[in-house]
Amino acid sequence: MLSSVKFKITIIAFLIISLIMVLSTWRDIRGTEQKLLDTQKEKVVLLSERISHSIMVLMLKNKWKDLQAFIEGLTRDSGEIGGIRVYHPESGLIVASSSRTDIGTKITTHDDEMLKKKEIKNAYLTEKNGLRYASKLSLIHNQTACNRCHGPEKEVLGVLGVDISLADVYASIDELKAEHFIDALIGFMLIGGGLMLVIGLLIDRPVKRMIRTIRRIEGGDLTARMDEDKKDEFGLMAKSFNRMLESLESAKQEIEMCHADQMQRAAKLASLGEIISGIAHEIKNPLTGISCAVQVLQLEMAGDDSKREVTTEILNHIRRLDRTVKDLLNYAKPKPPSFSPHQLEDILNKAVFFVYPEAKKHNVKIDTDLMGEVPDVMMDSDQMQQVFLNLMINAVQAMLHGGALKITISKTDREMPENDKIMELLPAEGAVKIDFTDTGKGIDAEYLDTIFDPFFTKKSKGTGLGLAISRRIVQEHGGEIVVKSGVGTGSKFTIYLPVMRGGKNA
């Protein structure tokens, strides 16, 4: 639940909307509060002007003594007026007040500071004894009509201070906040429910349907398909998924067909191997007897006997048949490799030694190159030497009119881009690479995929088992053999063998 996309989207959207609503509500409350306070300031200004006018009328009528009663009555009749006071501008002593106990006392520090700063044109907010007020200070000027009693010397006769209580205003503000809080809470609940409903219909339900379809496919039902009826992104996703599934199903069928063909082919080859093994054994023993008998006859012949040439040719054919029988037996019932650590250079040098006479006969130059430090490889030296001999003999036979065979040994790893595919087949991070590059006639592209098949050969002589046996030996060593060739450009056979690690092949 908590990790679902539906829950995460709902929470994020809810938080964003909540933030917007909180900011909007706060702005609304602050604006309303400011308007109410400004209204109270305007009210205290108008009230101050009215009181100032009334005071001036009382003074002109010489009813100064009625000022105290006027102030008390005005305060008593109005529930908003928090206090009215008139004080002397120089001494700061209160001479009339809505509260008789204040008469004769000094004005508040705040009023005194405001008076000294002469900031009395506008109303202001203040707090007295824990209560908040909108206040206004007004100067009572010495007008011409006042000169007969006060003389013309003083410019200001007194200062009027009026306070209007803000208790009702802040009570209204608190009530407004409570109303906004309730509205916001209801809004949050409605928005949250709406989001859950919309997300459930538009996102959660299609996703759950997709998940159910995927689980059916995981269970092996490849006929399951997602609904493509929607015109939104889910519809496009469903179409893409169904196309991908169709491609996978088609690929699976091709793999199954290929696997069935390979299994059938393997069964045929296994049966053929058994037959070949039996036939080879039946041929090998009589062939040995025939060879011995012909050799005995040849020993009894005179040196100039004309039949000696015939017996020599018979022995050559017997040796050829013997090699063929050995190849058949090696392919049908190969001997398991016996692994031990060896230097590839040593095995290669022995193979070159045996091939050198044939190469010299065909004017083929063999060049070997050890590139850098090459680690030991776990191998069967005799079998690997057979692989090297097969590849070198094939190369020499492909250059009957002369040429060059270059053999290089080097260490390679997965980091080299040209080795990405082949290295994925090896069980090691690193490998030793042996390249056999000749300048022969090359191989037709149509035959590159079949040259490692048993009994495939384009030569007039041979069984077509040399490369098949070589590949099997290399693969039994945990390696792989690949070929690149083109007609007229020569061929390059490459053997990959895994390097040693901890006394074993990596």
C-alpha cells in the first residue's frame, strides 16, 4: 500500500494542493485582518475628529468643566471606545480622562514617544495592559477664538488621545481562522478522496490489469494479452507490450524448433558415432594384418623386382586408411583430456617442428610471435598439439604455391571491444588468444558456418574430421575457436583458451 504508485501520487498531489490551500488561506486571513484593522484605524481617526470638534465647542462656550462628563458619557455609551484622555502638551499630565483615576498622572511612554516624534497624523496600533487598541493622538490647536482665555502665545493647548478596542476585531479574526480551518479540513478530505478516486480509475485499475496479465504470462500463458482499447499512454504501452510478447513468442518457437533440430542432429551423430566406432574396429585389425603381410612380401622381393612398386603403393594406401580409421575413432570415442599447466609457446614450437618439413616443401614461411607475458594454461598437451598441427597443416595445404603463416600468442580480456561476444562464452575474465593467419586462397563465405561440421571437406583427400576434432578439443578445454576468411585474402583461425587462476583455468 505505502509503496504503491497510487499512494505516492496521491500523497504528493495532496501535499502540493494542501500547500497551495494553506498559502491561499493564510493570505486571505492576513488580508481580511489588515482590512479590519484599517477600518478600526479609520474609525478612530473619525472619532478623534468628532471629539476634537466637541471639545472645541465646549471651550468656546466656556464649558471646560463639562469636558470630563462629556468624555465619560461618550465612553460609557460606546462599547468600542477603550479610553479617551486629554493631557497637557508640555508636562504630559492628564487633565481629563474616561477613567478618573488617570487624571493627574503622566501619559504612557508610548504616547510620549509618539508625541516627541510628532507621528500623530495617522492612527496606530498599540497594546496596553495586555489589551490591543487602535489609537490616535490629535493636537488641540490655539485658535483665534481661544485667545481671549488662553492668549495667543501657545500654539497647542492640549493633546487628545483616543483608543478603540480591537477585542471584537481579533475575535472576528479568530472566528474567521476557525471557519477557514474547518473549510480547509473539509477541502482536504474532498480533495484527497477525489484524488484517490481519480487515480484509482485512471491509473491504479489499468496498472492492476497489466500486472494480472504479466502474472499470467509468468505462469506460462503466452496467449495472454493486455487490453488495447484505451487511447491514452496505457493503451500505447499495452500495444507495445503485446507486440514485444508476440516477438518473444515467435523467437521462442524458433528456438524450440532449432533445439529440436539440434537434438535430432545430435542423436543422429551419436548413432553414427557408434556405427563408425564399430566399423573402424572391424577395419583396423584386418588392416594391420594386411599391412604386415604386404611388408613380408616386400622383404622377400628382390631390389629390382617390378612388383616392389605395387607393394609400396599398397602400403601407402594402407597407411592412409589407418590414419582415417584413427580419425574416426578419435571423433567417435575421444579420449578425455588430462589437464596440467603448460606454456603455449612450448606446445606450439613442437607442432611447428613437425610441420616444418611439409611447409618448406611448399615454400611456406612460418613465423611465430609471443606478444608480451602469457600465463600458463591448463591443458592436455598432446591434444592441444594435435589442434595446432591440424590448423597448420590446413594452412600449408591452402598455400600450395608458397606463402606465409603467422602465428601470434597474446593475452586478452573482456575490456577489448572486439572480444565482447566470444568472451561471453568463456568462463573466465581473461584468456590467451592464438591467431593462425595464412595468405592462402581463403574460404567461401557460404562455407564458413559449416567448416567445423564433421565430415565436411572440400579436399580430394581427407575425412573432414580435423576441424571438428579441433573444435571439440578446444571446447573441452573451456575455450572457443573462430574463423575469419575471404576468398583470395587468406584465413585467420583464432583459438581462445581461459587463463589459469589459483592452479586452475579461470
